[in-house]
Amino acid sequence: MFHVIRVFLSRLLHRDRFERDLHDEIRFHLEVRAADLERSGLTADEARRRATLEFGGIQKTKEQLRSDRPGAGLDALAQDLRLSVRRLRREPAFAITVALTLSLGIGAATAVFGVLSTTLLSRIPYREPDRLVVGQKSFRSQANAGPVSAADYIDYRAQSRSFDELAALQDFIGSRIVTGGQEPWEATSTRVTWNLLRTLGVEPALGRSFLPEEEAQADAQVAIISYQLWQNRFGGRPDVLERTLVVEGSPLQIVGVLPKTFRFIRDVDVWRVMRRSAEARNSHSYYLVGRMRAGVSQAQAQRDVDAISRALEREYPESNKDKGLGLISLQQFLGGDLRMGLLLPAAAAVCLLLIACANVAGLLLARGQRRQQEVAMRAALGASRWRLVRQLLTESVVLTVPAGMAGIGVAYLLQGMLLRLLPVSTVGVSRPVLDGTVLLFALGASVVTGLVVGVVPALRGAAVSLTPHLGTGRQACERPGGSRLRSGLVVAQIAISVVLLVGSGLVVRSLQRLSAVDFGFSAEHLLAAQFKLPLRTYQKDSLSQAFYASVREQVGALPGVKSVAFVNQVPILDRGAIWGARASELSVTAEYDWMPMRVVSAGYFATMGIPIVAGRDFSDADREGAPAVAVISQSLARKFFGDRDPVGRSFLFYNNFNYQEVPYEVIGVARDARIMNPRAASNPTVYLSMLQPSPVGGRSSLVVRTAGEVQGLARSISAIVRRLEPNALVSVRTMDDVIDESFAGLRRTTLYLGLFAGLALLLAAVGLYGALAYHVSQTEHEIGVRVAIGATRGDILGMVLQRGVLLVVIGLGLGVAVAYPGTRLVRSLLYETAPLDPATYLLATLLLGAVAGVACLVPALRAMRIEPMVALRSE
């Protein structure tokens, strides 16, 4: 290696001397050949011209002389690089144009690869991650149907022979109140088995992990905290292991601190050990995490757990019928939600890169046309076709490397947008990452792009014929093949731009229609106050009911408040679970209809602006001890009772916790409202009284209808709640903000697609302008002749515009044809918008046509200003 570098540097240092020797030898051979031709009867000028043309056939050419030396390949490469850099310095405008154009495409591709690398391709940060799998419940024919029960997990752990370790993680994160300081604060908490960290191969940064005997206890009062919580709440003090956390009134001894970079599936502040005795076999709340034994494949482990599942089904038929356990790799589990999410930005990035490549390829073709005389002279001096191709490709790569460097900056900006757009939090990615792998990809993309965009121009440029380009006078006109190729590149750019414009247009129209949807309630002047109470303090319903009554009374007395009510889950903000119900007139074997359920206080429907269309609202008389009553939505009334009056009839509600059917009498019918997902149609809903026992108890939220300004009221509501319960946590928001936030994901997607479509439109317009401008420069003499023999300025304008319009029409037609299958990637985002929405296609076509028209008009106006005498004299 050192010898090669030394030879390479030596050749560079002595290059000038060697070049002079070569030059002298070539001049000698040229003069000898010219003298021979002159003696045969040719004039001196003719003899020298013929010698120049024939010089490519002389045995000792400049390239062959170079190839006689050691290190000739390195010398040739060094010379190619020097010539390319020198030409780059002589054409700064061209180099900057290429760099800016390609930086957009390379930057977009690098951004997508960066997210892909850090989420799906990189090895997850655990010991021997290829041996880690996740177990999820399978039910009947449905795979990955959710978590399993703690009791089933214990049986799998005890009976399986395929795992070194089998741990479990709770599938949800609870929000808990932490007290003991100056003010209460909120921490996220979850439960895990004692061996989860050992399964992952992770050691605590401080302290220890859980112990087996702690899991066996009824409720071990120990906790492991996150590194971030240690730093933010305890200042990173080493005596944190001597501290306790009072979580929901329970003092927890801190026994360990997790590593700084540790994150498993979700961000959690407080980790607690699983309570084995508290979990029933029907309560499915844990994902299994297993480390397979060395040499055991995932298929073998799956057969092992399948045998255990069949045994559990035989032993516990009531809870385990048709249930199993499906295993997938941890990498696949963590990145499952990202694969589909990455398809759309990846496709948009590829489209943008293709447009940029087509644009630059067109520029290189035009540049190659201007250099035909230079290439012909090189060929006449003995350069082989491969030598010419190599030089032109080297120039192309040297042009694109600066584009890759600029693309890294573009990638950093676009990665930030992608991270906000995609659900990457599941794998712990929160900021743009430009590591060595991503930088290497950017460099590789630059080189590959340079070769791709340069190969066709290089092959065409190296195939030049010598005779037409070594004479005097004007350069030869552009060859028809080159013109057709550049026109095809322009058509491709326009077609791809149409696809991006149509896709972004469909998403924009969906966002417009979704923003105008009727939610079934009035969000204007409506506040939602969520507050959390210490569970231990308010375990008794009488205490919580008294607290809610006091809050309602005092908030209702505030100036500007029109009405106040409670609901267990705020519409749109808290989507909640679904529950089963069926009409009591149906057969006992009838299937349940699954729907959302809300527990509300009297006055809820008036406060939300949801009218009661039949029957009545809840009252204070609908309390414990009175008959169980419910209000149902219009759609549920039609489903259960058809055209009959539902008021006074009953239905059966299925309690998910005790697996009992409870009859409820319908006292009212409320208008349909969208309470879970703004994209879904109005949900059939059951409303139960807050004063009666219900399957869900505990926390409720306050909804407040105001007469005007809401910010001052938000502060007053928080003060009332904190005065009544100092350890309560309060969060007050307007329903307008809640609804607006529900559109945030679609809005970010719209911005992302719109940005890419705008860049594609700009590049396509530049490509069209460049093609027509070059066409005008090549036909300048023809235009002069036409004007000289009587063509008007309008004729010239029409001639140039006709060529441009033809390219635009072909590109638009091709783009519209490709756009429909291309919309498959955005169909899941559409709302009440057909993939073949005529207005969207028309607007996209008109927009691109208008921009393309401007791009065509500029070179056409330039052609009109060509003076015929100037054009004819240039010949």
C-alpha cells in the first residue's frame, strides 16, 4: 500500500516533465506523417490535416505511451481527477446548478435511509439481539392479537425448553401521581417480571435489578427508575438508592437506575415488578420477551410454545379455548409500525431523486453536445473510446460529490420532519442521526448517482465521429438521438411531478374535508379539564362523588360559565376501550355488538351540545339503588330496535371485568357523535350514569361550556381543583385544540408531500426550460434563416412553444396514467376522497401546466429576439 501511494505521488510530482516528453514525441510522429503525405502530392495544409485525422492509428499514441509505464492506471486516474476539477473551476455556474439539483434528491434519499437505518436496519442495542423474540396472543385465525395473561406467562416460563430466559412486560403505561415534594408531579409507570433486564442483557447503571422473591410477593414496594428521572428529579445524586418515591400514596424503595440510553418499547419513568397473585388468567396485559437458547431457531421455539398452548387449552378451556402464542423477532416487533409508514416518504424521495437525475442527465447531454469538437480532437490524438468514457464519467462523479455533501445538510433537515411524521418513538429515536453508516450512504449515493446520470452522456459523447468536428466553422448540429433522449428525460420529469402533485392534492382535499366534518357536538367555547386524584385517597366512591360535586358546584359558580358536567373519557382526546352489548329481545346466542361506552353526569349532553332526540337526560335520581338506566345514540337505537321506540326498552351490557351481562333500561336517545376517531363515522355509543355503579370507575374529566374568554377560566379551574385536593394533577385544554391536534399527523403528511411535490415541480420546470433553451441555441441559425425569408416573430414564438407544449402534454398524459396506481400509498390517508378525484387531477394538471407554460415562454421569447443577420454571420 505504501509503495502504491509513493508511486502515485511520484507520478504527480514529475507529471509536467513527462508530459513535455510525450508532447515532443507526438509532435515528431505527426510531422513525419505529414511529410510523407506531402510527398505524395498533397498541399502542406491538406497533409497536416490528413495526418491529424489519421493520427489515431499511429502505434505510439499518447495513451499507449502512458500505458508503457509502471503505475499508469494511477496516473490516468489522477489525470482524470485533475482535469475534472479544473473544468469544474472553469464552469462554476454549471457545477453549482448540478450540486443544488442533486442535493435535493440525494438529501431526500439519505434522510429516508437515515430513519430506516436507525429504526429497521441497525442492530437493536441489546446483547445478541438475534436471539430475542416477542410473544403475543393468537386467537383463532388472528395472529398477534395482543397481550397474554400473567398466569399463562408463568406456565409458558415454567414449561418451555427453548429459552434461556422468558420475561414479560405490561402492555400499557399508567400515569401516576408522585407526592412527597413541594408539589405533586406525574410519572409514567409499568410492571415487568423480575428477569426482564437479564433477558435483554442489560445491567442497571446504578444499583440492582429486581429479585425473584420480589416478584413472588403480593405487591413488592420496590422500583427501578429511568436515567432521565434520576437526573431531572434527583439531580443525578448517587444517594438515590436511599430515597423513596411515594407513588399514589405507596412508598417505593428505589433499588436501581437504568442506563442512560436504555429504552424498551416505550418511555417509562418508574418500573415496578409484576404482581403474580393479582392477575387472573382472563386478564390479558403482558407481552412476553424471550431469549432463545443457543442453536434454537425461532421455528423450533414456536413449536415448543404451540405444544404448551394446546396443553393450556385442555386444562383451562373456559379462558384458553382457541388461544395460542405467536413469536416474532424483537427487531420486527419494534419496527412493525414503521414499515408501512416509511413507504410513502421513501417513494416520494425516490421520485425526487429520479427527477433530479433526469434533470442533471439532460444538462450533461447538452454539455456533451457543446464538447463534441474537444472530444473529437482527443479521439484524433489517440484516446480510445473507453478512455473518453472514463474521463466523462469521472467529471460526472466529481460534479455529484459536492451535491452529496450538500445533501447531508438537506438530509438532516428532512430527517427532523420524518421523525415527527413517523411513529419512531417505539424504537427510541427522537432526533436526526447522521452516523457513519448514513454518511457512507450519502457518499455512495453521490458516486452512484454520478455514474447513473453520466453513463449515457459519456457513451454518446465518446461515440462522436471525427470528421464533422475537426473542420473550421460552426459546430455540427445536435444529433436527433440526443434531442429525443433529452426530450424523454423532460417528459419523465413532468410525469413523476404529476404523480407527486396528485398524491399530495388528494391528501390536501382529505384534510379539508376532515376539518369540516360534523363531530356531533359543539367544540366552540368548550373546555376539557382532566385531573388525576390519588387513588388511595379516593378509593371509596362516596369520597370521589363528594369531590366531583364540590368541583362542579364551584366551577359552575365562576363568571362566564354556562354549564358544567363530568365524563370518564373526553371525546377524541380519550378514545378508550370498546364494550359488548346486545338487545335483550335477541337470542342468548346472538353475537355482541362492540362499541364505546361513556360514564357521564347529568347535564353532559347539554354541555357538549349533543341534543337528546328522544326521552330524557340523566338526573340526580339516577344513582346507586335506582334501576340501571342508559342513554344510547341514534345509530345504536336503530341497530337494536329498528323503527320501534327505544325509550323504555332494555338491552344487555357485557361487563369485561366480571364477565356478567347487566340489563339496562333506555331512558333517552342522543344524537350520534364522533367520540373516538374523527375519521370514523359516528360511533354507536352507550352512556351510563356517573352516580350508578359502572364497569369503569375512578377518574373523570370536567367539560365546561363558557360564554366567552377561556384562558382565565382555565387558571381558575386549576386553582379550584388544587384547593380541594393539593395532590391532584390538572390539565385544562380547549376542545378546539383537542380537535386540531387530532389532525396533526395528517397535516404533517400533507406538508411533507407538498414540499416534495413543490421541489419536483420546480425541478421539472427547470428541466423543461433547460431543454427548450438549449434547443433554441442549437437552432439559432435555422431561426435566423426563417426570419430572413419572411417568418414573423409570432411564427418563431409558436415554433418553440409548440415543441414545449408537446413535451408537456405527453408528460401530463403519462403522469395521469401512472398517478392512479401510485395513489395506493396514500389511500389509507384519504377521507371521503376517491383516488380518482377529478378535481384533484384537474388542479394538479393545471398547476403543472401553468408552471410549465412559464418555463416554455422564457426561451420562446428569447428566440423571438434573435437577429437574423447576427445568426447568419455566426455561421
